[in-house]
Amino acid sequence: MAITFFDLVDKDGRRYSPYGWRVRMALAHKRLDAAVEFCWHSDKQKLNFSGQHLLPVLLDGERAVSDSWTIACYLDEAYPDRPMLMDGVQGRSFAKFINGWTDTIIGRPLVRSLYLDILKSLHPSADAQEFRRRREGRNGMTLEALYANRAKDFDELNHAMTPLNELLRQQPFVAGGEPAYADFIIFGTLQMPRHLNGIDPLSEQQDGVRRWRDQVRRLFNGLADSV
């Protein structure tokens, strides 16, 4: 069956979504080809078929799957003959922990520091006022105030990554000797500032994470650098 991947794009064609990158890397790992449909924030009309308005979405034949974690689980279940993203019950449990840890402990300080950059990058057809209203309501301050706290947020992120850095000093990938979905979860989040504005949130002390990140960038013929 034909697979179509609906991914977020900004006004300049940049694909910075951390969740979109998780799915891109997962598809490459599974050796699955997918056509790509680009969408902007809350492109509800294009995503009506999925029953919701958030990206990413995968359309596999007539089966629509939304949410990056759900998509990863679906790919392993639908294509067990391809390389597994999460090997067995323990592998999925570990990846689920990494998914939650990354979204809350790493993703929150990183994403809130980038909201103003995202606002400025929105596709002209996106609802910029709604984007601002929701993010400011969620965080209790303006996007400009969040931007001003970027250095503090990056310090918080680097402190939280200390155990991960120690792990990656001792083994090549988060999942162990070979890359798996746990790696793509964290890597996808770190792709966000890189593709959005070129900022690197990692401090020089993150030597293990930096080495790992460079190694993941080389996977799949340099897919991470292809857009």
C-alpha cells in the first residue's frame, strides 16, 4: 500500500517539527518509502480525513494514524518484517519512557524558548493570532518574555541532560549498540532549533550527546541534513 506522510512546514519550507523528524527517521529505519504532503500549523482542511488537526499524520492506504508515538507503534505492528523501532515489550516500554521524558523535561524548556521564532516563521495561511493566544495562555507570559528567558531555559535543558550525556559517553546510541526509536525521539527534538534558526542549545560539556548527535546525523545517507 502507498504511504503518505503529512509533515509540518513553515513559510520558508523548513521542516523543523520534532515530531515530524521522529517519523521521518522512523520511516527510514523501517526502510519504507513515503510520499510527503506539506502542511502548516492547524491546516485543518487538509487534515480533515484524520479526524483531528495536529501533525504529523501518516496515511497508509486508507488507514490514518496521527501522533508520532502512535505512528511509531503502528509501523512496528504493521511492518514486523522490517527493522524494528522498538524490540519487544521491554524495548517499547523503554522508548515510551524516553518519549515522555523528552517531551516534558527536554522539550518544554526548548520549545517555549522558540515560540517567538516559530511565530515569525508561520505560513501566511496559518492563524498567527491563535498560535500566540494559545501559547501565551499556556505559559502565563508573552512570547517575547519567553524568548528573553532562552538562556535560562537552555541551562535547564543542559542540566537535565546530564544523565543522558553520561550514558552516551559509555555507549554509541541511546538504545545501546544500534540506533532505535529511542534515539530518534531525542534526536528529533534537537533537530527543531537546528532547522528553525540554527541555534545549538547544547553546551560544550555535552560531549557524549554531541558525538551521538553527529553520528545520528550520518544515518540513512545523511537524512537529517537533507532539508
